Amino acid sequence: MIETLYPGAFRAVFDNGLTVIGEEVPSSLSVSVGVWVKAGSRDDPHAHPGMAHFVEHLLFKGTTTRTATQISREIDAVGGYINGATGKESTFYYADLPADGLKVGLDVLIDLVQHPAFAPDELERERGVILEEIRAHDDDPDQYGYDLFVSGLWKNDHPLARPVLGTRDTIEHASLRTIAEFHRRFYRPANMVVVGCGALNAQEFVDLVARQFDETAAAPVDHVRVPPEFNPGRARHRREIGQVQLYFGLPGSTAVDDDRFALEVVNTVLGGGMSSRLFRLIREERGLAYAVASSVARYSDAGAWIIYAGTSPANRSIVTDITIAEIDRLRRDGISTAELELAKAKLHGHLILGLETNSGRASRLGDAVINGREILSPQELIHRVNAVTPDDVARVVARFVHPELLNLAVIGPVADDVESPAVAG
């Protein structure tokens, strides 16, 4: 049975546990379809980080009925685009297509996730591709620096601290058996969400998906996820690059926390965009950095509030001092009414812009189901943001802004004996 979530949006849950969700957009001439799998890098075997990402790569190298060339040609023949991505908690495969390419795109995607060929020769070829991806990643100061920061953000070598790509050693030694076992464990209907948004009909879409899956109820996936513990502290990673990269981490809201709306407002004031405090103070008024920003990384059972700045070694201390002073000012004084209203207006606009594309709508729905979050209409989302009050702001500042919990990572040409700056208490 199809459930109406809000006008145009629908959901159906099959006997086998598969969730189908989507949104009809009558004015659209295209569709975005995808398959979300609740398995990301935090679900990799402890001894084999990178398996979720390796599986994602191999699924595009052919199925039991299609070669990799056939997959790309079928999508190209309808003028579509297909891709995939692996994150910390999920992997998704998607296609953006003209409306008349819906059946082809859906058939290809579901074939990919259900019937990978896992051919040994393709495994070896893709092993080389991923190793090159890791090399490119390690050559990128931003990506490599972020991974170094995250590696120390959670205590006890938690899976969320591991890189999505894995390591050169684990990829070089990954076996077909380990990869196939990861797929068998997690790629089950009860652990998947099929999403479609755009020029489609809800009943027809659900029927199309139903014909692609075995309706027999399947055993649920045994997800063993232990919530992480935030790790305060200081870390220096000496690297011969042109800039010093500064990462500041504080605890943040989870993906399902009601305080996520108020925290996003506060984050916008602190470092979310060109009107934010940090951008104005560090870049516009002092010219100390090109990139400076803050954001909230939200997971199913944890969250991190992250501030980043890249600056010259000579300016490292002053940029750090300014950032810590602003964190302390936020804790001490909160934000003004004018800042609150500006941040809400900005987030309101960004929500609307994100919903202008079918892929944006699909990503929002898929992510919500994977994280177990309530499905809110666009109007309700905007209402939640606009409803943030000064009391809400005060509550989340008191909850999350604890300078004594700060995790600071300094990456770049910094001597090991350089003292970390003090943090205001």
C-alpha cells in the first residue's frame, strides 16, 4: 500500500523490507532515481577498511547480464547520467534521466545492486583505479588534511574516524571473497531504499520497483554500530605544504536530533558563508585566509561541529586565536536578533534552492530514510527553521559550545615543538 507523506510525496514498504519513496513533480521533464544502501565506511570490517567503497566501484563493472560497457551505453542511449558515492554511513547509486528513460535507469540501477558479476579480472583493474584515487586524494592537501583531522576526532579508533577510501595496504590485499561477503551481508532489500523524484507516477513507480525485487521476506541485516565518543585534544601533523590547515571540532547534533535546526542557525552565524563572523573577521577584515568556514557533520548516532581555515604558517597563531575567541564569545554572549533573522533567511533560501532539482529532492528523501529521520515536507522544513527562537539558540549554545572539549588539528609546515594555543574556559 502506498502512503502519502505530503502532497506529491509517497512511500511504500514491501514485505521483504524494501522501502520505496519518492515525489511526483508534474512540471518536471526529467527524473532522478537512486538506490540507497545502509552501509558505509563505518561498516567496513575492522581489518579491511575501504570495502564499502570497493564494492561501489565494482558494481559498475558489470552484472550477471550486463557488461560495464552495456551499462554505460544503455544510460547514454536515453541521454542520462549514472554514478555512485560512498559515505560514512551509506552508499548510493543514482541516475538522472529524461522522463522517458525512467524504466531503463531503474532497471540498470537495481541490476547493479542485486546482481554484480564480481569478475576477478575486473577486480584487479579496479584495484588499480582505487589505488590511483587514493594517491590523488593524498596529494590533495584539503582532502588529506581533513582525513587526518577526522582520524583524531573520535576516541578508541572508532570506525567513523577511518577514511572512506581505505588505505593502500588494505586495497592492495583486498580479496574477492571479502568484497563479495560485504555485499551479501548488506545489500539486502531490508537494508535498501529506492528513491524516485520528478516526472513519474507514484503507483507506476512502485510497481516498476516491485517487479525488480523478490517479494519474499528476507532476514534483516545485523547492523552492529557502536556510538562514538568525542575526543577533545590537540594534534599536529607536519606536512610540507604551502599552508597550515586548521581544523577545530566540537560535538554536534545527530541526524535525527530536533536541535539540528537551531544548531544550523548558530553555525550559519559563526562560519556559514560570506556574512558569517569568522569569514568577516579572518578573510574580509584581516586578509588572513582564502578559505574559512564552519559546518555540522551529522550521523545517525553522533555529530561534529567543524571549523576550517587555511592560512600561512606565519598567521597560524592569530587565525587560531581569532577562532577560539569567537567560539568563546558565542558561548558567552550568544547571537544577536539581527544575526538570528539573517541566518534563518539564508537557510530558508538554501532549502528552496536545494529543492529546485530532482536530485536534491531525492537525496533529501533517501538520506532521511537511511538515518531513520521523520519525512518532513519542504514547507515543514522551512517552518522548523523559521521557528528557531532566541531560547533555542541559547539552549544549543549551552549544549554544544564547550571550549574545553575542543579538538584542534594543525596540519602543515609546523614544528613539533610549537605550542598549541590555550583555549578559553
